[in-house]
Amino acid sequence: MFNKKFNLLKEATEYGFMPYMETYILDGKKRPIVVIFPGGGYGMVSEREAERIAMAYNAAGFHAAVVYYCVEPHTHPLPIQNAANAVAMLRENAEKWNIDTDKVIVCGFSAGGHLSTAAATLAQNRPNAAILGYAVTSQHVQACNPNAPETISAVDRKTPPCFVFATRTDSMVPINNSIDFMRALSDNGVAFESHIYAYGPHGFSTCESSIQDTRPQTICSRVPHWVEDSIGWLKDIFGTEKAIIAMCHLDPLPGDPYYDKK
């Protein structure tokens, strides 16, 4: 495995912080990569949603990378720029690191989920898919970072397919953040899969016992399935050409990569 940290800016910020990306590149053949943005309310970067998520996707045969982006006192658009720089760096080094540039996936949690939706909707160099865990998408995000944009209204037909998961009883990020984002995806003909579990706390990550033992909230027994389900979904959307057309848009647009192909 190629495990190394890479700076995402030429110089540290005015507050002395250097955002960076840590890679978990597997040996051997060219593979898709999952770019992970942990949560933390834009006040910190949560370790519970960092390396353990990378290891879960590594185990399924995906490269992975974790982005340690700028948090307070930094404000937007700097975190979004960090995300864009990370995706660009991975694509620029794709040949050297055996990355399939058509299969770059962002995966974010809570505030990191907001950052992933921003990468999927606002960035010029968008990912090919997004996995969004209890993501903040509405103006609720401004309680964490006043300059952070809501991303629901930014969804368009160029938004990549999304895998959305959360719990109905999340007390920190209201479930309407996921529901309203999915409605925007549907309105724009963008493919998505959703798993809204009956109950569970915010920030459950992979639901490993080492995380949950210290959390008194009860959690739906099916919540841990999101990891396996997201991997199956990725295999679906990166499958045959016909499947890609079906997943990406209800009606192919002129200029789409697979428009009018047989």
C-alpha cells in the first residue's frame, strides 16, 4: 500500500494550518478511489470517519484517501477549495497511482457530507459519484460556518449519482437535509439510492463497537449495512454502459458521455 500525506496548499494558511490528504493506495491494478471527508461541524475533523472508512473501502478493493480540510477559524470557500485540490491532485497522479479517473468517488459525513455535496454540485472538476452520510445540505450548515453555501439549490443535471444514508431520528442534522437533497436530485433526473433508517444517533460512522460502546443512544440494527450497500451501489453505477445511462439520467442529454451510443 502507498500510504503518504500530501499538502493541499503551497503555504500554510494565515492561521498556520496546512490542509492535507492522506492516501491509502492499494498495490496492483488500476482501481476506483473513494475520497473521504470526515465530519466535525467545521470545527474539527473527526477521526471516527477517517481511516476506518478508508480501510472499509480498501477491503472491498477500492483505493482511498482522507482529506483533512480547513475548519474554524477558517471559513468558506477555503474548505471547498481544499476538496477541489484533493480531487485534482488524484486525477493528476492517476497514472502513477493506478487510479481510474472515471471512477473518483467523494464520501462525506455530516459537515464533510456538506463538503462532498459541494464537490458534486459546485466544483468545476466534479467527482463521478458521491456517498453522503447524514450530510448537512441546507442552510443549517451556516450554524457551523456562516459562509458555507447550502447545496440543495445547486443540484443540476451534471450532478453525479449519489448514495444517501441517514437516520430519521438524527438530533443534530435534521433528516430533511437528506430528503430535500434527494428531492432536488429527483427533480433534475439524477440517479440516487437512499437508506433512511428508522432510528439512530448522529455520527455513527461504520457502527463498530469501539465507536458505539461510548454512545448511550440506541441504533437500528440495519444501519451498519450502509457500507456494504454503498459498495454494491458503486459496482452497479460503474457497470455496463447501458446501466450507466439508466443510472445517470432519466433522459440522456446531447453531450452526455453515453448519449446515442448503442
